[in-house]
Amino acid sequence: MDIKKNTLYQLVNLGFAGVSMLFFTIVIARILGTKAFGLYSYVFTYAGVFGIFYDFGLDVTLTKKVAVDKGETNIIGQLLFLKSITCGFTFLFYFLLGYLILRISLSLLILAGLGVLAASFISFGCAYFRGIERLDYEALFGILQKFIFIPLAILTAIKLEVEGIFASLTSTNLLILIMIYVFLRRREVNINIKPYNFSETFDIFRKEALPLFFIALFTFLYFRIDMLMLKWFKGEAVVGVYAASYRLMEGFTLFPSALMAALFPRLAYYASVDKNNFITYFLKGLILLSALGALLLLLSLFFGKEFILLLYGSAYKASCPLFLWLMVALFLIYPNFILTQSIIALNQQRVYALTSFIAFIANIALNLLLIPKYSATGAAISTIFTELILGVSLAIVLFTTLRQFRKVNP
């Protein structure tokens, strides 16, 4: 399937998920009330953090391996073996920490944990769909999950409150997971959990999955640490003003996320078999995303203030200048999407992991320096420089690698 269709399917999938979950959040907040909704948010956030550890970089590894050789299905069993081990240890740690230290209710802890764990295995199945460039399958199961979960969770929340929501999440995700399993088996995909070669399996984990895990971890941290530091230094009111602009900026990453989901398998394939085609796809993606980022920045300069006030009202007037700063960061984030995915396609994920760590440390240092003096504006400026550091570093690595390709294949 071509990239345009896959991008469209992913846009529909992510767009529907975003709108439907916004509706769900508003309804649930009204049903539960502030105290119970706070409990739901707290437990879900805690369980969600462990999703990074469940995935452990194995999803992207699967997509890349399948994209390079679509007929090779033994890799699924190898990666499922690794995933089963990492998920087992992670869930045990999640449970012990939540129950013994954080004192979370046993029922909520188990239900939320199983729901997120099942979602991680669903994501693993969707990683295979991405590898074979069938994002229509991913969209189908993603939209179906929302259609079942949202009404079920709302109905159960009325009587069972938070437990009903997490019970709905777990049961829905398990149902979708079973459906994906049956779907793959009917396609005669080999999904037996078996390490066909222990040495090869360990090498995949050490060389490919582990760096991708650290990339996801450091990226998650430097995208979230600014709000925590704002809370520590300036209080919740400032966090609310900053979050209003930040969440909106994040919403504009929908298109590049969808595009990269469609384009990454093609980049991974050509990075392995045809470097000239890889360069062609990379440059097209870079030009497209850079142009769109510039257009959004230009539009925000003229209409950003009115846009913020229209969405949030006059109470969020202080968010207007922050939105402009964050749109500068978005201008850098857009081309960084294609840079990061190209680096992974070229098997340079260890370099990317190191760069992500440097960006994370730089972000903390910049926030410590700027937030006490400039408040939320300092956090926004820190985001700009963090993305600049990440983008320049990866661009140097990528273009150095591409020059080496041209020397080998003039």
C-alpha cells in the first residue's frame, strides 16, 4: 500500500482516538467528580509510565525487521520471547511498587496494569502491520477498540466508578488482542513464542531493542520534565497556563506522527537494499515537514493569540505568548521526526540514544537556569534549545552517514 493511503489511515486512526478520548475524559470527569477523577488520573498515569518498559523498543525493532524482509516471520517469535520476559519483570516491579510503596488499591492496580499490558501487546501486533505497510489494519483495530471501550467504560463508571473504567479497559484490550491473534493466525503468520537462536535473540535485544528503549525513556522524560519543574518552582497555576499551550502544540504533531508511521517501513527497507532510494525518500520527507513546520509557525504569528483565546477563553490570556514560543519549538520538532526515524532505519539507534540522553540532560539544565527567572517562558525556551540540540546532533550523524554511502556507491 502506498505512503499516501497509509498516512491517511493513520491520520484517521489517531484523529479519531484524540477526539473520542477527549469526549471520554470530559464525560468521565463529570460522572466521577473531582476526587474520583483525580484517583483515576493518578492510577492511569502511574500504570501508563510502565508502558515504555513493556514495549522496551521491541515494537520499532519488529517493524524494521519485517519491513526489510516481509517473508521472515521467525523474528516475531524471537521478539515475543523477549517481550514476555521484559513484561513479566516489569509487571512484577510495577505491582510491588504500587502496592507496597504507593499503597494503590489492589483491584485498581491489577486492572489498570493488565489493561496497559494488553495495550502493549496490541501495539506489538500493530508494529507487524506497519512492517507489512498495512496501516489500514492498525486503524481498524484501533477504532474498534475505542468504539467498544468508551461506551462500556461510561456505563460501568456510573455504578462501579474507577474500577469499572479499568475493568472496561482490560476486557476491551484483551478482546482486541485476541482478535489480532486470530487475524494473524488466519494469515498463517508464525507467532510462536520461541527463541530460534538464543545468541541471535540476545544480539537483537542488546544492539537494537535496548537503545530504542533508552530513546523512548529519555524522550518521554525531556518532554514531561518541564511541567514537573514548573510545579516545583512556580506552582500549579503556572503549570495550567503552560499546559494549555503545550497540549495544543502536541496536537499539531498528529500529521508527522502519521506520516512517519507510513514512511518508516519504506525507509528501513531502502536503508538495507537501496541507499539512493533511501536518500530520495528522506529528502522528500525532510522538505515536506520543514515546509509544514514553517507554515504553522507563520500562521501562529498572525493568528496564534486569537486561536488560544477562542479555544480556552480570556482566563488563559497568559498562554498566548507561550504558544508562540512553543510553535518555534514545533518548527524544529517537525524535521526532527524524519531525522530520528531515518537514524533508526540506518541502525544508528545507539547514537540516537546517546543524543537523547544529552538532550535530556540539557533540558534539565536549561529548565533549572531559566524557569526560576522566566517562569513558563523559560520552560518554552528550554524546549526550543533542546529540540535544536537534538536536531543538529542527529543531522550531523545522518549527513555524515549519507556522505559515506555516496563514497561507497558514487
